[in-house]
Amino acid sequence: MAEVKIGNRYVGDSHPVYVIAEIGINHNGSLDVARQLIEGAALAGCDAVKFQKRTPELCVPADQRDIERDTPWGRMRYIDYRYKVEFGREEYAEIDAFCREKGIHWFASCWDEEAVDFMEQFNPPCYKAASASLTDLALLKKTASTGRPLIISTGMSTMEEISMAISELGIANLLVAHTNSTYPCPVEELNLRVIETLKAAWPDIPVGYSGHEVGLATTWAAVALGATFIERHVTLDRAMWGSDQAASVEISGMSRLVSNIRDIEKALGDGLKRVYEGEMAARKKLRRVQ
């Protein structure tokens, strides 16, 4: 049976969908915004929030560091902007305490090996590898070496690349997320049936969905197709500054997303045909031939 334990929760085909609200860098470097997003995700019924952790001098190519960009703090070098939106030990210690208070898991996508070492001090329940990192086998192996569950995302990747990553990592403690890396993604490119393809190819690995589309209906469809975990970006306001905001879900939408996922889980049932107690009166009244 495909299942992996994340913290105190099992994720897999026979368990409730594990819902991740990705804060990412939608906090724009503000700890107060991060707290509001954590609180909103917890109130919405999400199981976890996720951040992104980078070591800027390792992640920003040398030829891009001095390129000037417009930011909420004015025009600055790209490398300076990347430092501006990175939380350090003090901020993450507060995030850790706040998430414990709210009873919600938190973890991060680590974009470099130093970031993994940094996050280890907080004992996260799992890690996520971004789609951009699927072919970075050194980073994947470094992350997996922590012994914690690892979610790999498959945007902009071929089946051959996905297969190579899984072969290198092994299936233990591994989860795979179908995704498209366009932000926001057109619905005709979501290709949700890949969820079924991945489940058939690796039946012992929990398969989920990381969505970057506008709207919620397609994410509900992913659940109906068998996604065992769901990830959507969360924001206070889709009009806020930032590259991920437009493909994000506001807190009220996240509440609807989770509530309807729970209804879909109930509605899907177990596949065994039966006559329910509520049908018996109609059966007695309307059934003409026994």
C-alpha cells in the first residue's frame, strides 16, 4: 500500500488528502505576513504550510547577481533582493513556534545543499524538492539522506527524468507530485490524468498534485483522480507584489478548497455497491418488480 508518514499523519491512498498551503516567498520578507498566512491556513483546515529556503550566493547565477530589478523596496540588484526575501534562523524559530501553537506542520523546499543543513535544525516533518531540482541528483540525495520523507515535484520534466530521480532515490519515504511549472497554468495544460499515469507506474509511491492554476475546480478534480496530497500557493491578496501571487489562493478560497476536498473524500466512498438505508423507503414505494 502506498503510504508515507509525515509527522503524525499518514499520506496515501487509504488516508485523508494531505493539504499543503505553500507560502513560498509570498510573505515578501515580512514575518507578520507569514504569521497571517500560517494562521489563515490553519483556520482553513490545511495540514501544513510550506516555505522556500535558498542560499542566495549559491542559487543566483553570477551573471544575474548585479542585474537591477524593481522591487517593493525600490530598484536593487537581484542578489540583494534575494537576501531581502530570505528568512534566517531567528525568523524561522518564530515560525516554528507559531506553527506549533496553531497545530499545523511546516517545512520547506530547499534549493541548495546548505539550505538542507540549515533547515535540519528545526526537525521538519518532511522536505519538498522543487520541479527545478528534479535533475539535481546531488541535492535530492542530500535531502533524502536526512531520513525524512521527500516530496519531489515533476513540472517541466519528462517521464525519463522522473524515472531517473526515483531510481536514484528509491521508493522509501518518497512522494511524487504531478505539476505544471507555468505560473499561472492554463487549464488545457494541466493534464491531470498524469496523476493516474504516475500512480500506475509507481503504485507503491503516494502521488499528489501541486497546482498553479487560477481557480479551485481543477484541484478538486485532481482529488477525484486519486491525488493523495494537494499543494496550492496561498496569499493574503492575489494583487500583492510577487511572481507567485497571481497563481495563489486567498484564505477564503483555501477554506473552500479544503472543505470541498473533505466532501469529495466522503462522496467517493469505497467503490462497493450497496443499498443505503435512506433509499429503502423509495425502494419500497417505487420498485415494481422484485
